[in-house]
Amino acid sequence: MRQGALVVISGFAGAGKGTLVKELMKRYDNYALSVSMTTRSPRPGEKEGESYFFVTKEQFEKTIEENGFIEYAQYVGNYYGTPRAYVEEQMRSGKDVILEIEIQGAHKVRKLYPDAILIFVTPPSAQILKERLTGRGTETAEVIKKRMDRAAQESEGIEDYDYIAVNDDIETCVTNVRGMIEASHFRPALNEEFISQVRADLEKMATE
Amino acid sequence: MRQGALVVISGFAGAGKGTLVKELMKRYDNYALSVSMTTRSPRPGEKEGESYFFVTKEQFEKTIEENGFIEYAQYVGNYYGTPRAYVEEQMRSGKDVILEIEIQGAHKVRKLYPDAILIFVTPPSAQILKERLTGRGTETAEVIKKRMDRAAQESEGIEDYDYIAVNDDIETCVTNVRGMIEASHFRPALNEEFISQVRADLEKMATE
């Protein structure tokens, strides 16, 4: 059984990461979606184990102590983290595990799993990003300004990603990201067993 | 115009690199095949500018002096090299340039072009490699033994490649390699202009 890949998806707020991940999960059956754990309260419509695992501060800190997170961070007074057990279990079973996390988390994942594949999702232009954020109609001008500022900061980290996925048309974007993940299965790191076998056999034949 | 990728294809003798490259060139029109220069004499059926550019030792050494090779090596008394001008011209024009070269050459290319994509072609097993080499029926047992020994040595370098392409069924292999090359177009290094533009626009908006 070949080990699955670890796929990190980050990107600007408003880039369409959520839709992208939802489509990937809907269309292909070899992906497992990692669900984050948080201490913040569920918002209307959010489901336990689907949107997040909602836990108390004590439970979260106990998991930290047990080294139970791949990465975690505090944000506006709440904890957010990626539970390790699920991710490693799914990868071992051959599934590609998708993590939707922000840049700092992505860096931590890269350190722990150098073979993770990091994908940065971006709209086709800054102008379109602004329009998408404005178009939602649910945010104040101040919130939009904050998100644009944050996007400007985050854009500094794009080169640390393996791939950028331009989300102009969602169909094209899903197909492209699918291609990036599929290609990653052919990296030597995910085929160590095969390589070792060929190498051992060749060496054996060479000394015959 | 997006710059093309530099695609290095290496692999064991008998792995089917030649067929793979031929099929890629036949099926897709965004590839340019780099033709090597050599000082060895043409063999029956080999065509100037197609199999190789056949030149004199003096011409070859003049090209070396002019820094005209991406990589070159001596092998059994003859020079072999990859002319730089064609490769860079084609990449600039947006074509993905395919180089079929051996491992030492691949390492040199990687140093000069860190963003090159390196693909190692291998049969599905050492046993099948041996059968393919034997099955050609054109080689002596001694030559086959030499090639197997060389393959054993070369196998040590597989991890330096970005991808391994297992050539069991040629159709599948061509499709997989096509996927690796296509995915490589989404690496940040090949999208620097786009990234700079988005970044500049975001920063401009952030200060507005």
C-alpha cells in the first residue's frame, strides 16, 4: 500500500479555498479532509466533526501536552489546531489528506513533513479578490480593508509553496489542483519501498 | 508569455526513455526536444540535427570555450553536450524543453536551473529491466551485465529526481509524465510575473 500524500491548501480569504476543497472531496474518493479542533464556540450552521471539533480550553491544552497536534495557533483568544492522529492514520491507509490551513500553519507542516505538498490558492488578480470580498455584501468596509491588508502580507509567502492555483474558473482550478496532487504521487519520497526493492534487486543481479 | 519548463528525462538503459520522449513529442505541441551535440561519428540511420548535431572535436571545444553548453561530458573518447542557445530560446518562447540525458548531466542541469523538473524513468522491476535488455537480442551477455551494473550504480541517484516514472505500460507512463510536466507549470518559479503583479497590486490597495 502506497502512503498517501499530505496536501496543504492555503490562500487569501476570498480566494475560494472552501469551494475548491469541497469539490475535491465530492469528486474524488482518495482524499480525506482533516478537520481542525478549536476552542471557539460553534457558529450557527456549523457541525461538530465537520466544520470543527469543538472542545474546551482544557481539552485542547491536554492535546497540546500529548503532542497531539501537527500544528496549532491562537487567534483572537481561541485555539485552532490540526489533530495528528487522523492525518497520520489516513495517510498510512493510502489516502491523500487535505489540510486547509493558513500560512503559518503551512510552514509548521512543512517542517514536520518535508514531503507535504503545499498549494496556494489565489484569485486571478488583486482587483478580483477585492471584488469578491466586497461582493459577499456581508462585511463592512473596515473588515474588507483588513483582509486586503492581510492578503498583502500573506502574498510575501507565496514562493514557499510548491504550487499556486489560480482560481478564476472553479472547474479549471479543481482540475489543476487534482493534477498537482496526482503528480505528487510520483515523487521518490512516496515511493521509497519501490525504489528500495529495485535497488536491492539490481545490486543482487550486479554481483551475480 | 509564460516561460516554458526545463524537463530532464533520465533513467536506466532499457527503461524506454526513447519511446517515452518520442510519444510526448508526437502527442503534444508545447514541447521542444533538445538535440545533443557530439564528436562521435553518425551510426547508420542517424540524422544530423535529429539524432545529434555531429561536429568535430575543434568545433565542440570552441563551443565549450564560449560557454555554449548547459552540460557536457566525455564518454569513451567522445564528447556529448547540450547546446545552451536552443534550450533557452525555446523556454523563452514558452515551450517546455525536454532533455534526455544521464544522471551526471541531470545534476549539472539542476545546478544551473534549480527550477528544472527531473524525471527518472524505470521499468516496473529489475527483473523486467533485465528481460528487456536481453530481449533486444542485439547485445552480448557481457554488455547486458555491464548495463545492469550501471543501472545498479545509477539507482543510487533516484532520490535526486523530482519524480519517478514507472514504465510498465507506455500509455500510462506517457500520461503520468504529461501530468508531472503540466503540474510543474504551476510552480511559483514559473509564475514570477503573475505573483509580482498580484503582490504589487495588493500592497497598493493596502496603502490606499
